[in-house]
Amino acid sequence: MRLTLNGKPREIDTSDSGAMPLLALLDALEVNPKLVAVAINGDVISKSEFATVRVCDGDAIEIVRMVGGGSGTPLPLAPSPTGGEGGL
């Protein structure tokens, strides 16, 4: 199956020449479905639909991984245009 995955062409081996379940695609890519957001052809797929939605040849898939973290140190506030602190 030929897909565009995060903007790049990709061939995915499938036993069926038609569609494959989204969860099977995520599994084949070794992606944890609990940690991603997915859009198919520009439509965001809700996690509740991951088990029923099927990916077809030619689809454009965007997979976004959730990333958390940070230094734990708050960033300094930028000076405001009026000379005070904390303006945005």
C-alpha cells in the first residue's frame, strides 16, 4: 500500500491490497496509539475511532506524537511595551 506518511511517500506491506485498519498501521509502525494524534487526508481521527477507521492506498496520514517535558525552570517574562514586566 502506498501512503504519504507525515509528508513523505511510504510503502506499507499488507496482506490485503485494499484498506487496512488504522490500529494495524500504527502497530506496523511500532507506534503506541495512546500517545499519538492521527489525521487521514486532513481529517482528525478521534481515538474512539482508531479501531474502526481504515487506511486506503493513496491516503495522506499525519501522525503527531505527544511530547511533554521542559526544564522545570520558568521562562523570564518579556518586558511590556509600556516598560513594565510581563507583557505579551
